[in-house]
Amino acid sequence: MPPPAVAIVGAGIIGCAVAREIAARDPDAEIVLIDQDLAGSGASRRSAGLHVPGGGTSRVRRMTAHSQAHYERLRQHDPALPIHPVGMTVVAAESSAPRLAETYLDEACLSRTDRVPNAAVTIPAGAGAWTLQGAQYADVHALTQAFARELRPHARVREGLQVTGVETARDGAVVRLGSGETVRADRVVLAPGPWVRRPAWEAFLAPLRLRVKKIAALHVELPPEPGDHVVYFPDEDAFLLPLAHRGHWLFSYTCPEWDVDPDTPADRLHGLSAANLAEAHACLRRYAPALVEHCTSGRVFCDAYSPDREPLVRTLDAAGRIVFAGAANGSGYRLAPAIASEAADLLHLPSMVWSHS
């Protein structure tokens, strides 16, 4: 049987993870990785890159465990990769304790504590604090570029090309490019990140009922200290992350703006608004009021969300030639290896123990 030919649309962290998984399972596979920009230049470029060792459902917890083990193997194989272990403290209402015990992986070793390593963070009345093991964060842009560099001997990496059409054919699928070229493959994996409304694949994705949400995070212009923990506030779905490689902290909060468009320059997506700053400051003030005055800038982008807040990995046509991998709900980095594994399963590639290629 000839090796499979797979075209992957989207070279963010998920698309590159899918390409790596395919290459690991079948080194003879013909892989074409296509992106409208440079690899990792979309949502991956602006990602906080936080890996939290838990999840809100049993499937997400399984995916988290898979991805955590995968990233740890990667880090051990190549310590130069921009993956950084970090301590983690959770601050939540005392009434949340039973839910926390269910949310985090057993190996996270959830444990009570009476202090937060970052002195600027206080534990509000009626709340408690817990420490966890297994958290890490990455420079997702740099990691995605490293993946693309590693893939080039195994795949054709086609950057700076718009996809204008995706079609099924009698013997496979066809991807049409803005350059006038066509790419023929046995299977196509769509990993478009927040670009779910593109005409080339909108008809395929419409039944998935995906929505695109604005994601905003503030930069706290204070240098992290060695030993600082990421502090996660699950009741707010917010966190404070020490970005040692950039020399500042990041405060991510839940921005309530939906149905934004990553391609519309006039959209409110672009840039922090006064409302974003006010919302983020109000949330941060509950836990670390001394940091608010240091939050005057940040980053903004968006991500695709699924109706049930679990990633979507599924075939989109009766013949199984078009596969969607995404809608990671803001957790694209954290769950990318598991999403890639599920996508490769749908391509009918043999399962295997991961190995570095």
C-alpha cells in the first residue's frame, strides 16, 4: 500500500503537532503543511502557553495527561526547547475544594497551603490556596517554529499561501491555493485556529456551531523572581503567569466578547479597549491590588470555542477525507499533542508509542 498523502491547513501549534504525529506514526507519509503566514504567526504567536494539569471533563483530563507526558518527553530529549516548568498555586473559594479534587490529575498532587509564593497575591476571605505539580508554560511561537524547522526534512512546509478551496474528490481531496496551485491528498486536516469562517471551509464547519471569542491578557510590568508560581484563580478562569523569558508577568482574564473576526481590521478585536482594561483590573484587584497600576499594556487575539468547551476532532464528510482538529477553547498549546493523536487516529494511521523523530 502506498504511503498516505496528507495536507494540513494551518501551521499553528495544533497543525504542526498533527504533522509531527503523522510523521512519527508513518515516516513515509507525504505531508504538506500550509499556512497563510509564517508558521506560528496566528493565535500561537499570542498564546500565554500555560499548561494546567487538569481539566473540566474526563476527556479533557485524559487529553491533558497525554499532552503533559508528551511535552515532558520533548523537554527531556531537547532541554533547549522553550518549555519551562513552573510551580503552581490555586486560589479559590473554600466551597470549591471538592470540585478542585476532581479537576486536577492525581499526579498533580493537590495540596493545601497557607501562603502564595508571590507576596503581591492575597487570599481573600472565604478562599483557600492549594499547590500543584506538573504546570509549565512555553513560548508557543518559538516552539511552533522549532516544530516547523524539525518537520522540513519530512514535510513540504508551504507558508504565505491562502487556501481558497477545499474539496473532496473521487480518490481523495483537493486543496486550492491563492497562487493558482492545487494540492492533491488522500486526506486533509483543517487546523485553522480562529479562522473558522473562511469561505474555503465554512460549509464543512458550519454544522459544528463554533464561535470565536476575544482573548485579552495584560502585561504586568514587574520582573518575575526565581521560584515564583503561576497563580490560577479557577472561580474567575484567570491566572497570573511569570514569563521569565520576557521579563514580566501576564494576567489572563475571561474577556466576555464573542463572535469576533481575526481578519477584520475595524473589528473591536484589535487592541486592548478601555472596557478590557476595566474588566481585567477589577478581577486582578480582588487578588493582587498592588499589581493593577503595573498593568497598562497587553496582548489581544481570539480562539475558536466549541459548544461543550471540549476540543473538536472529527471527520467532516461521509468518506472521512476531511478532518477538523481544533476549537481548543483557549487551550491549543495545552492540548495540542492529544488533539494531534486523535486526528491521526481518524486518518487511520497506526497507533504507536510517541518517539522523537
